[in-house]
Amino acid sequence: MEALSSSLFVPTFQEPIQSLKLKICFPKTSTLLRFGSRAAIAAKASSDDEHLLPVVDDTNTLPASLLKSTSDSSSAGAAGGGGGGGGGGSGTRAGLFRTPISGGVQSATSVHDLPRPALAVRNLMEQARFAHLCTVMSRMHHRRQGYPFGSLVDFAPDAMGHPIFSFSPLAIHTRNLLADPRCTLVVQIPGWSGLSNARVTIFGDVIPLPEDQQEWAHKQYIAKHQQGPSQQWGNFYYFRMQNISDIYFIGGFGTVAWVNVKEYEALRPDKIAVDGGEHNLKELNAIFSKPLKELLSLETEVDDAALISIDSKGTDIRVRQGAQFNIQRLAFEEGHGVETLEEAKTALWNLIHKAFV
């Protein structure tokens, strides 16, 4: 800690659905590996596009004020941190289906027209608000030194998809990052926590941002969270995953891919995934939860259906049958990409009307 530079000063922020029968496939509860899931194809070639964004040296320097707070608090104790294989598949192309586990990422995505992994990750990063951050315990924690430390944090991605965080100097993960910036961030699709859930693990180095980038980071952060933590409690500082070394995406059982970092950074997320976020899903569920439940019940009884994510090609639906949960994918009509909330409503009504008329 003594070696940390105090050359930076970070300010705190003051308050101021013709007839169509859809084949709907459900998991058999007797076998866990039959759960449905969403997927994406393997990453394509990298892009060499460059983006002009604030860049700082890859050093774990910290302002003197934050360094002092960190050092002082250590003596009194700290608060915890706030393959697929061969071919084959099942389901319908333009309706509800269960992603096959035998076809792997490329097969599943080719058949079902899903976003490729890099885009799926970008969309996921936009829609999720919280993630699990895993840091390495520093030597100040004595016998715990070197062990991984997991904590739940909120974050906001910047234009390149690099996550920005707002950390307290009292948090254990903050001190760990100052000693060793290496970490992983595990992000899950909101509204579901099963093993068929889409998730991503991002490897990288998280460092504190200098004074002249704190306001920029603040704007990125509040654009997603409305009100930044620093406005509520004070003494919070903005950090950024400055370098992303690897990205590991899991779209569900048998659908995994290492995503090319440059491709990920060069892509822009789907507009529908960025604009509105939780508000869009809330409004869509208020309108379509009951119709979707009735649609799904044409094949087997369903107790509940809720949209948990949406992209330009379709939406993921969490289905409950008694105590069993499953993820179903509802694909929009091919060639009709969705960008806005109104377009999403139209696309969903078209699919529902085709199943009942």
C-alpha cells in the first residue's frame, strides 16, 4: 500500500401471433440436462477498429485521500464488498423452442438465428445491473491472502463494453484491487439464476480512474443507475476494467464460447437492449405475460410466463411449471429486426395472433 502513488486526486460528487401450430418443447424434469437454454454462435474474426475513449496508465494508483481512508480503516476492520459437438437440434425456427444441447453454439445459433456470442454478451452487459466480482485477497487479510473473494457489485458499461464501478474505500474488493487489479466479473441475465441461464465471465484489470475522468465515469454510471452511489453516501470513487484479457460466454447447457475481445469492443449492442432496459421488460410483461402463458399452455400446462430479456431477434421467456423453471426462446419473424419498444409489441402480437387465428 505504501508504494501507491498519491499523484491523483479524485473528487466526490455532491447531491445536487392464418393458422400456425407452434411446436413448443419443454424440458423433462427427470433429467437436469434437458433444461432449455439460449445460445449463440462462436466468435468471428476480430475487428481492428479503434475507439477514442479516455485511457489511463495501467497502474493501481489512488488519490492520497482515498489511500488514507483505506489505510486508516484497515486497523479497525473493513466492511465486505457492498463445445459443443456434432449436429442435431429440435424446435421451430420462428416460434418457441428449446435450444438443443447436442449441436453446440454454432449449430444452435445457425438454426435459430440468435445473436452471435460477442453481441449476446454486449446485450447482456447492457441489460444486467449487478454482477459478481471476484478479486484476490490481499496480504493485509493475513491467512486469507491469495484466496478469491467474491462480492456483489453494480456496474455500468461504457461505449466499448468495459464495466465501470463505483467503489467505497472501505470495501474489501477495493483494497484487493489496489494491491492486485486482476479480477473476473460474472454477469447473469436478469430474472433467472439457473444453470441454463445465459451468463458471461469477463477477465480483466480494474483500476481507479484519475480525477479528470471521474465526471465522465459518473455520467456513464448514472445513465444506467439513475442515481450514482456517490450521490447518496459519499466517499465513492469510480473504477474501470481498463484491460479485458478474456471473455467466456455460456448461453446454456452445451453452448459455450470464448469471445474475441476486439470483436466485443467493436460491436454496439442492440438498440432495444440499451434503450429502456428494465422499463421495457416491465411494460412488455404487463401486456404479454398472460397471452404468452396461454400460448405456451397449448401444449402443456404452464403456471407463469415472464419476459426476462430482449434483443433485436427475439426474447427469452422464463416459464414456470409448478416448482420447475425453464427458459424458452421466442424468435421474432426472420428479417424483421426489432429496435424499439413499439416494434417489440408489434412483433410479439404478430407471433401470438398466428398461433391462435
